[in-house]
Amino acid sequence: MRAHQRKTPQSSASRSASQAYDWKKVAYLMHVSRALDDLEEQVLVPEKKVLYQFSARGHDLAQILLGLKLTNNNDAACGYYRSRPLLLAMGVDLADALGSSMARAGGYSDGRDIGVVFNYPNPGGPAALPMCGGVGAQYTPTAGWAQAVEYYSKVLKDTGYDDAMSVVLGGDGSVATNGFWAALTAATTQKLPMLFYIEDNGYGISVPSSFQTPGGDIAQNLSGFGGLHIITGDGSKPEESATLISDAIEHVRSRQGPCLLRLKVPRLQGHSFQDTQTYKTPEFVKNEWAKDPLPHLREYLVPDIMTGAEWDGLEEDARATVEKAREEAEARPVSDPKRVTRNVFHEQELQTRGGQWTKGYTPPESQETPQPEGQRINMVAAIRRTLDHELATNPRVLVFGEDVGPKGGVHAVTLGLQDKYGEERVFDTSLSEEGIIGRAVGMAMAGLMPVPEIQFRKYADPAAEQINDCGTMRWRTNNRFAAPMVVRIPGGFFKCGDPWHSQTNEVQFVHSPGWKVAVPSNAEDAVGLLRTSLRGNDPVIFFEHRAMLDAASARRPYPGDNFVLPFGKARTVAAGDDLTIITWGAMVERCQKAAEGRSVDVIDLRTLMPWDREAVLASVRRTHRCLVVHEDLGTAGFGAEIAAVVADEVFLDLDCPVARLTMPDIPSPHHPLLMEYALPSVEDIRAKIDFLVEF
């Protein structure tokens, strides 16, 4: 569709949009927003009670008009650091807003995050999804929420979602980010009920918008983008803003596809309180203030809709309300520092929003004892059968990624699942890992159980921001939001290696707070750990080693549809008295072979986050020797963590130094001869065993 470059609304449409608003409420919220900015800038920042402050002046009117249009309880919006007026329109508590700015107990994060990095669960009403500090990180999760809305409406037949939608707010600077383009691709190709609301104030901090998109007009540049309805106009004029926002909302709610609404707004203060705007000329600043929406709003309302006295009364009421909120916020203490380590993972109290558990899901009965069925199967068949069973028994499970549909995945793990469960539940995605994981985050927050696949470990790198933000969500919102999911990632060496498909680097995920990490070495463990993950309440990285997918040593009988394995419980695969070997993944097979004929404990960790410290330490106390073997690089690999813990906890029990055997600090070589030279071999491990035992 062509972009609508309307600068002046049509009179009939304007009257209709105008009548749809409670303009006294709009005026009151405008005064509240301005009073909050004044209080922070004139009092709280100088007193160092607020450390990060971002004024919303100039952006406030259109945001309030937008927020008042979010009327479906299943709507969701995700903004950025200048989006407080939207929250005011959605009903956020003022003491929470101010208390969060002051990093006091309670509020958005219990003092864990910057106050402008907001979230608003709003049970029973539309939610403000947790925003992130990274510019552009808000786009793909909002697309995921929109896709979840479609799933609830069309597949689960929940009529409460029939006209629900998602809204993402971004500045003109954010349109240059990967997240914006990934979300735009997803929304248009899938015809999602999503509104891209772009507040164009002409600058990304000090960089002009012309550096973000040619000519500085994203609406004009997207005018030929297929499947996208585009509206553009002036966000400082009340009547025009109301009309354009109403048009955009109606377009999305009527299921005509996504819409991009670009409104030009003035940024009347610096990017943040510390920004002096010396990069703007005095004439430019003067012209910006001439576009201030507050006097435009007064001119529009007085005297046609209210008297001047009523306008002044609303301002007085707003300032009194803000002052009362300040007193309440300042009375709140700083959160107890001892609580700051809580809520990294699910504990006892359920999060307010996100995850299937908040939607009434109860995990079926399960057991930790396998009930073997039939012949031994490889890991591919074991994972496929587990996904099959959970798809069949839990309608909230969705499997997606690149090539997982008709092709069945590049490793054949999802073969036949789309035929069985349909394209709504097992589907291919665009080639964007940020889009895959970001959408999964939005789906998870909406109460689904997404199972995204990243084809190879190295390909997870473009999704690093979304992975990090997902993992920290529970902690940084103090258990208000969580996004449980299972990210399946094949990786490691196979018949050959290379720098792009053979990386492991599991330690990166272990070092991302909030993620559990599973690294099964055989089919039975894969079933148990995957099922535990799919029925759980935390995000999980499920690592599928390529060399083990069809390895004979990894084959096991299917352990049953109710078999689960707890995280953090290692398995002893060989027993002995002279040495403890700690390993995981494909190295388990090699360590077992190397230990044949020797008295060695071989411990398969099975999960790296959490890892079974107690089993490792108990074994080392008994054998007095420790060797860690892993495929990843030696420097800063996870083996270094294990070695440090062993040295710290059982140093006096050791008869020799803790040893590690790993790959050298190089990418995986391609030729099999070079690859095997770099990998710890059975011979290398056996020689190391003998050296340590004789030490």
C-alpha cells in the first residue's frame, strides 16, 4: 500500500477521532507527564535521587492518545526510554513510576534496573512489555506477541484475542537496527496485527535522522514495502494526531495487516538530562519549542471543550497528585541488598506475566526412572519423539526456525512434524536469528511455549542481544515478567569441522544469567532433559551435539513419555578410585573409551547451568585427582570454572594439580585430519589419565 502523507486530517475523520477521546483525561495526563518531568529535572536529579532521567516533553501528547486506544485486555505495547506518557495512559501507578526512577524498593525492578527501563504487567488489562536498554531490542518481541495473538485467536479459538494487537514504539534512530528490520519482515510476511509507532524527533542523541535512513523519513523510504500500511503526520497537533492514531489502530484491529505510523514530534529537552544539545542551533531549538504540543492542546480544548479555569484546575490537580506520589515514593526504602540475587530463575512465587504456567498449565505426572520401550534409537529420533509427544499433549508448544517445516530440519529432527501438526504449530521463519529468538520472547510472554531452533551454534551470535535480554527478564523485572522457552541448538564437530558449523562455546550461555543449559550425550538423557525443559518455567538452551545425533554410543531405548531428568544432576558413566574425569557432550564417549582398563570415575555433567558441584566434589575427595575434558577452547572455557571450584573447595584433598584437556584456542579446522588433531582424542585422554595417576 502507498504511504499516506496526510498533513491535515479530513474534517469528518477528525471529528470522529476527536469524539472518541475523553479530552479532559488527555489534558490531565499531559499535565501529569509534564509535572513528573519538572519534578525530576528541578528537584530529584539535582538532589541525586534520580540518576538517569529522560524527558518526554514533545513526545507526550501522541503517546497518551495512543495509550488510551489500547483497550483490549490482550493488547501489549513495548516502548523505550522516552515512553512514560504511554504508561500513564495505560494506568501505571505514579508512585511506582517515581519510585522506579529513584531505584527504590518495588516499582518496575526493585531498584535493579534504570527507572526508565519500564515494564507493566497490568493483570487483567493490556500490558507494557519489559523494555530493554538496547536500541531496537523492543521490535521482535512485540512481533512475537502479535503472532501469539493470531495463534490464540485462530488456533486456540480464544475470542478475547480476535481484535487484540501489539504496538511497538521506537525513535527515528531505531529504524536502522537489525531488530526493526527483522520485525518488519516477520510482521509483513505473516500479516501480523502489529503497529510500528515511530516517533521522529530528527535526532538519535546527536546524530541526525538522515544518518539512520536516507532523507530522514522512514515512511517515505518504506512506501513500496509490500504488505505494510503506512501513515505519517504531525504528532504535535491534537486533532491530527488523534485522527492518524485512530486510523492506524483501526487498520490493525480490523486484521488488514501491520501498520507503520510515523509522527514528527519535537524533542524539547536533550536526549537525557546530561545532554546540553550543543549540536543544535539556537534557531532550531526555538523552532522545536514552537511545536510544543502542550499549548497546541490548550488551544484545541479551550474554550470549545473546557474553560480556561478547568484547564488550570487540571494542571493543579496533576501537580498535587504528582507531589503526593513523590512523598509515597520517597518513603519507600532501598531494596534489601540480600534480595538482589533472587529471581534469576523461577523460585516458589510465580511471575505475574509470561510463560504457560501463568496461563493455567500444569505439568503432567512425570518420573525420573526410565521405562525403556523397544529398540535402541538415535538421538535424532529421541528428540523428535519427545517433541511429537509434547506437541500432541500441550497446544501451547510451537516449533519453528529455518527449514524446520517441510524439510524437517537440516538434521532431520523435526521431520514429519509439520505434516502432523500443521503450519501454525511447526513453521519456517525468515533467515534472521534475532527475529527467531525475539519472536520467541514475545510468544513466551504471551503464555505460549516456543521451541525455536538455531541451525548451528555459530548462528546464535546475531541473536545474542535477545538471548541476553530474555535471560535477564525475570531478574530485572523482579519476577514480574518471564519468558520460558526451549532454544534447540545443534553444534560441535561431526565428520569434519569448520569455523561456522562446528563451534560449541557453551560457556557463553552459562555466562548469560537466567538461562539453563543442557548438553545431553545420549538419547535417553536428551529425552529427559528436553521434556523437563518443555514443561518448565525458565528459558533453556538445549544443545544437540552433531556427532552424537546418530552415534551408536548415544543410542538408547526410548525411556517413556513421562520420563524427565532434573537439571543439575550428573551421571557417573564409569566408576573408579584413581582419578575423576568431568566431561559432557561428545567427549563423554571418548572419555569412556580412554578410561577402559583403568580405575577412573567418569562424570557426565549433562547440564552446565546448573552443574552438579556436589557430585564432582564428592568424587574428587575420594579419588584425589581431577581432569576436566571438553571440546570447547581452553581459555575461559567452562572447564576453567570447574577447575577453580575444585581447587577452591577440595584443594587439601588433591594429590596432583587439577588438569584440563581441551581444544587449543583456535576455531574448528575443516579437514578431518586437522580437526582430530585439535580435538581431545581417546589417546590424548588416556595419556593424561596415566600421567595424573602416576604424578
